[in-house]
Amino acid sequence: MLRAHPDLNGIACVSATGGPTLAQVLKSPEFQERIGKLVIVAFDDLEETKRAIDEGIIAATMVQRPVQMGVLTVQWAYDILTGKAKPPFQNIDTGVTVVTKENLNSYTK
């Protein structure tokens, strides 16, 4: 993709492995000059992704909120099992945290 589109200026990764893989590619001699020029937004906070953010290779990553997902799951299971309530079955946005170099050491899930 980088060879076919040398003028590409940004990539959004849609899986947890996309960011670390792309960071590894950019570290190769062929593409090192693209570091800092190609804006990469990754997904999830694998250690490799966080390291690439710290190194300035990845600009940001979108981090899910698994704690909130777990809280809702347990609460809704309890409500259903006890007949207390029937939660709405719809798409629920539990939010994301945008992690950048500025908040890399202070963000919470």
C-alpha cells in the first residue's frame, strides 16, 4: 500500500494488530522517511502500540472501555435474572478514549 500510494498521508487501523504492524513497517529502511509524515490512528492499546506512540510513529489510538462493558453486562444480567428490569437491547456506546503522546501515561480505560 505504501509503495502503491507514496502520497498517502494517513491510515486508520481497524484492528488491534494494525498499528503495531504498520509501525514495524515504517521502521524498515525503505519507509523510515515516512515516520512523522504518515499520520497513523491505531485501535486498542497493545504495548507495541503504546511504544510506537511514544516513539512518534503512531499519532493516536482509540481505546475501548472494557470496564464499562463489564459493568453493563453484569448489571443487565442481574436485572434480567431477577426480573428487576429488561434493559434496552440496542447498540450501546460505552465510549472510547483517544490516547496520544500527551496522555499516554495518564489515560484510564
